[in-house]
Amino acid sequence: MRISFLFLFLLFTLGGAAQGSSVKIALLKYNGGGDWYSDPTALPNLIEFCNENLHTNINPEPSTIEIGSPELFNFPFVHLTGHGNIILSESDAMNLRVYLEGGGFLHIDDNYGLDEYIRREMKKVFPDQEFVELPPSHEIFHQKYDFNEGIPKIHEHDNKTPQAFGLFVNDRLVCLYTYETDLGDGWEDIDVHNDPEDLRQKALRMGANIIAYVFGQ
């Protein structure tokens, strides 16, 4: 389990795990005008897939939480997506930094158009860091499912190569940023994008690897 003692303390103190038998994960709501709410069926479908295939016990209904809220510490895994602008206040950035340093995990999935804004705003969180590209050998690509070429391409857009980037705290991956892949689109209900089933399965399996990495499955 990659959740630190500090994070577990906060998790149980605030009541996140003590309220029930299942763990909850959350979608992050942010300011700036970007559509943080895009891909509404993505997380529920990923949770269902993980509970069935990884035998996790994640609450089937993800929460929605603001980045600056103290309730952030109730969730070991949070997900952020969108197409447009995102703005973190000073208190947002500090709250997110404490969360990540304390053992939390953030997955950012660029739904196309987020890149320039998220890179700018994450510098507020970790001013001394740049996103580092993860090689295909990184363990996040080799959990229950093997992705020998690294992050898979789910949707096109600019026909660019998909990439996975990370931010680290004491050599621990605390933030995964998936770019030019659109994993979340692949997690959505099948009739949203009409993806071939093999492509949708690829997206869900990579998502399950992320969950497995965070939860130590």
C-alpha cells in the first residue's frame, strides 16, 4: 500500500474510511472555466471494472470534491480531467501539495486542450518540479495488465504519440498525467464514443493498473 501513515491518519480522522466498508475515490472540481465534469460515466465504469477484475472494494459512486476542500483527504485517489482552463488559488495549490505529500494520489487525464493550463497550475503545487515522462518499464504499466509500450492510445485528436508523465515526492509517484491518450473517453459508456470493445478494454485495463498501483493490489 502506497498510502502513508500521515494520510491514513487523516483519512480515518476525517471519517472517510470509517463511515463504511468501501473506499471512495473522487473527481476533482476546479475553477477557471474548464469542463471538470466531462466524461461523467468514466469513473463509475472504471470502478465497476476494478471491483470485478481487481476485487477492490471501491464505492460504486465517486464523489465530487473541490481541490481546496479539507475533504480532499478522505480520498486516496482523485481524478482530474477536462478540455480547457484550470486555475488553482494559492490555498488550492497548498491543499493539493499537502494531500500529495501526505500519501494521496492524483491522476490527471487530458481530455484534449488541458495541457498548457495544467502544466502551468501544477507549477504552483510543486514549483521546483517538472513533469517527468515515465518509461514503458515503469511499474504502473505492469500491474495486473502489461502495457509493454507504455500508455496506450485511445482517441486520436492531433495524431500525437500518447505520453505518461509523473511528479514525485521522495521517489514516490504522487501524480500521473496522461496526455494524448484520453483514457477517460475509453472508460465512458460504450454508446458515448462507440469505441471498439478491444480499445475500450485497453483503456479500462490501463485504468485498473493505475488503481492497482495506488492501492497496492
